[in-house]
Amino acid sequence: MFKNEALHSALISLHSFDFSYYKMAKSYEDIFSMFHCGTFPIYKEKYLVGYFGNKMMYLESNGWKGMPSTEDIFKMENWLVC
């Protein structure tokens, strides 16, 4: 992960709130195509989300955590994709 350029650019976008390369997801296909490419969608303009070992994970300051299945996860307005 240390040398992952996609992760670094997503982190920079998130921390600078520069979402010019991102747009709201129109469908779940948008989100999963990013996972398939090894890139990271942004959830609620707060978390980077990755897909590892058949699990959706979000990045916190102390590492990757399992993504809880809540109602909010299914709302497209909560997701930003490139």
C-alpha cells in the first residue's frame, strides 16, 4: 500500500477536499468498477473505500476497517467515484 499511487492520489483529494476528479456515483456498477481497477471511491466525503479479500473496507487513521452494512451504504448520494 505504501507505493500505491491510486491510494496516494485519493488521500490527497480527500484531505484537500479537491474532488474535481470525482463525481457522484450513478449506480453500484460505478463503485465496483473502481474496486475492479484497484482504485478507491470516497464514501460520504470522509473515507476511502477499498475492496480486499472479498470485503469492503474503509480507511481510518489507525488502518483499514470492515465496512458496516447500514442503510446509508446503499444511498448513491454518499459515494464519489472517478
